[in-house]
Amino acid sequence: ARGCATRPMRAPPASSWPPWRSQLLLLLLIFPLSSAFFGISSEESHTDDDGRVHLHVGGVFPMEAGAGGWPGGQACLPAVEMALEHINNKTDVLPGYKLHLNQSNSKCQPGLAIQELYKFVYEGPNKLMLLAGCSPVTTVIAETAPEWNLVVISYGASSPALSDRARFPRLFRTHPSANMQNPTRVDLFEMFKWKRISILQSVEEVFTTTAKDLEELCKKKGIRAERQSFYGDPTDAVRTLARQDARIIVGLFYVTEARRVLCQAFKQGLYGRKYVWFFIGWYADTWYEPQPDEHLSCTREEMRKAAEFHFTTESIMLSKDVEPGVSGITGRQFEDMLRKKLNNTDVANLGGWPEAPLAYDALWALALAFNCTRSHLKAPLKLEDFTYTNLGMAQLLFDCVKNTSFKGVSGNVKFSDSGDRIAKTQIEQLQGGRYVVVGRYDNSFHKFTWTEDEIRWPQNKGPPPDSTIIRESLLTVSNGLYFVVCLLAFFGVVLSVACFIFNTKYGYRGVIVQSQPQCNNILLAGSALCSASLFLMGLPAEGIHLSDAEFTMLCHSRISILMIGFTFAYGSMFAKVWIVHRIGASE
Ligand code: ABU
């Protein structure tokens, strides 16, 4: 067993003790014991037939997506194998050494990846560095590997959380952070005058951190961002979006979940002219087609319909430079070679195809760092003498990766202080079932460059509004109708006045006296007021404009007049009925 296995572990605070940490502790305790018991020990790096010394590196590759993940190993592993071949064939890179890759399938599952990490550490020769892909896996590996002073280079992890140097002290990545796309998204929102957006995310650290950054950027620009999250089944989250009248929706999730979201979007009508979806750009070209093993309740046609016109944003991962880089090939040549290596299979639908140049460059960064370390090592120390407790050599390896700068097939490879890669963003839109690059965005200058392929909108109606538009408009009755009603109201008032005069004039007559003239007069006053309220009811009629204050006064007066009139008329009628009842009862 390695001496480092008995190194004291730093215990994290109990409140932040994730489940994989318990597995890690258990493995830390069991593995050294089992190694000693079963005689498992690390072999020394051995020498090749041609006298070259083997340098071992470990690499975890997600070869399948599982329930929700990124199957990037499908294209990234062949790319790394190609880089290995190119590096080993170059006489000026690591002369006297041959790189050897020890690889395993992490299935994008952190628990499995930790198990593989232990195998790397405790089985076979020492690994000088590790390669990792997929954010959840890179997170656990980069948090754990410093226990053995191992530097990790990630070719496929976009989580913004990985930019934390305190938490991941020995991590570098050739894959740009997912935060890189947020300024592009926000500038697009501004361009289309969208002031309200919604974020739909799966509950994974990679997406939560991206969503938080997007929210903050939106807030700075005065854009309201609302967030909905889901774990596994997005049905309720999509329903909430529909209820909230969400129109501009940014989706942050892995591809399996993306298909579930799209199916729900179709079922709940969140597609078409009124809606704009922004998805992640590294899904395969036909990701939205239902997969037989996923049992989606949407047909291929429905999925295609829901997916049409959506946007994707993703970092540009393939260099367009015609000058070859450090490996002697250009980005285009790399793509042709990889396509040939993959037997010209349907590469656009292969997991990790867009990220393959990053994987190729990750191995080059690693090899160049070994080269640099080799030249800085003091004799008699050699690269093959690396042990997991050799802090000096570990620091040298770290510094060499940190100072890496070369032209790769993905562009210039250089790491920021937090180990991140800087890259431009590409904006694509699905038009007629085909992704079209509509523009590029330079994060350094916050500038768009549009291609000749224009953005298209359903029914050519332009960008939709970000919510239901509430427009105030004055509803009036026509003047003809108003004047007719006024005439009738006038007759009503005249009739009431005439009846009052008649009542007063013939008030001495028995028939009038017995008919309760006081009640009759109140009834007439009420009828006249009800009729008079009709003059105000139709206002403002066509062509008559009232100020806000006048309009408020009008609303109050017409209701008050009608209420008083109605009370007078009905009240007096009931009073009269009551009096007649009392007279009848007393007789
Ligand atoms: N471009 C693939 C990123 C995968 C991940 O961050 O998990």
C-alpha cells in the first residue's frame, strides 16, 4: 500500500458531508488494508522495447448518459487516444518517454468515478496526472485528487462551481465554464427587448451555479428572471412556467432531461410563435428525437414541432485557424482524422463530438506540462520518480500546467488563475430541423458578429413579446346609441315630473289621498334619478375625452345616483306595501 494512504484526512464540516464523502472515507480505510492483505501494490513504471520509460496517466470517460448525464467519452476517448498516438510519435515531446493512458468508464456518475480513482491510485503504476470529464464526476475527482497531490485536467466539465481555487486547488480545464454563455444570453435578451425571462433547471450543481450567475447578470441589466427547478420529472415545473405566462425560457439540464422538458412543453403548449427556448449547445444534432428506452409520451413529429426555432449557445470548441498548432495539425484536420478514426459514423450524434478538440488539447496540455516539469527537475530526480507524497514534483507539475500556453486544435490553450479557459460563443438556431449558426459573440468585447444565415421567427412575425401585453384602451358606446338612450332617459324624467305635478295638483282627491302620495313622490324622485343616471352611464361617448380625475368622478357619481334613485323607488314601494298591509290587518 502507498504511504500516502495513511495520510490523515481533513474532515469536512459535518453539515456539508455529501454521501460520496462517506464512500470515500470507507474506501480510504478499506483499500489500504485490502491492498496489504491481498498483496496489491503499485508496479513501477516500466520501460518499452525501444527503451522508452512509460509515464502513466489516469482518465475517466463517461461512455453513456445514464438517467441524466453527458456521454462525452464516446468521442472524447478516441480524441485522447489520437493525441496519445501523436504525442508518442513526436520525438521533441517527452523524449525517452512514452505516455500511457489508464482509462475507465465513469458513466457520468460520481460514486463510480470515485471507485475508479481509487483503482488508479492503488492499482498499477503511479499516475502522474488525471483526466476527467462531466461536471459531477470532475467535481468529486478534483476535490479528492489533491489528497494524493494529483493535478486534474478536465476536458469536459462546464460547472461554474469548478472555478473555485480554494475548493479545487489542483484543477485545470480545457472546457470553458458554462457561465461563458450567460453574457451572450443577456445581450440577446436586450437586443430583442425582453425584460422578463424564466430559467428552467435540473437540480445539479453545474446548472444551479449557471442559473445563479444568469440571474445576477439579468438583475444588473434590469431584466426580471424567475427560476423553476426540477429533479427527474419536469412536468410540474413546466406547468408552473405555463401558469406564470413564461415566454422566454432558458433551459439548463442534461440531454435526457431536455427531451422530457421538450415533450412537456409540447403537451402544455409552450412552443410556437409566442415562445422562445434557449437550450445548451452541446447536445447532439438530433437530440430532440425520442429514444426507444426513454418511453416518452410524445411522437417524433411532436418533438420536432416543439423544438423548431429554439436557440442554443455554446463556446466555440474548434479552431478555424489554417495554421497548424503544436500538434502539427489544424482544427479541420483534427476533425477529419477523428471522423476517420470513428469510421465515419454519424459523428454529429455522438456524445462529446463538439468537445473532442478539448479532450485532444487536454492531453497535449498534460504532455507539455510533463515536458516542462522534466526540464525543471533537479538530477537525479526524474519524472518516473513521481510519488503521491512528492510535494515538490507535484508543485512543479501544477506550475507547468498553470503556465501552459500553446496553440491547440480548439484554439489557444491558456488557463486563467482559477484554471478556466476563455472562449468565444456561438449562437445556433434550429431551422427546418437543421442547426444553423446565426452568430458569434466575443465575451471580451461584448460584441456580436452575425452570419449571413438570419434568425428566423415562426410565421415571420419577429421576436415575440416577453409576456402578455396589457394595453389600456378606452371602450365607448357609439354616439347614436348614447343619444337614443339619453332621449328615453329624458322622457323618463319628464314623465316623473309630470306625475309629481299631477299628484300635487289633485292631492285633495280621495283616490290620491288613499294611494299614499308621499310614497308616490319619493318613488317618482327615485325614478327620475335612475333615469338621470343613464345620461352619465354612456359617458365618455365617442369623441368626448375626460381627464383621469374627471373619469374617476364620473364613475363615482353615476353609481351613487343610480343607487340613491333605486333606493328611493324600491324603498317607497315597500313602504307603501307595508302601510297597506298594516291598514288591512287593523281592519
Ligand atoms: N460540454 C459538456 C459538459 C458536460 C458537463 O459539464 O457535465
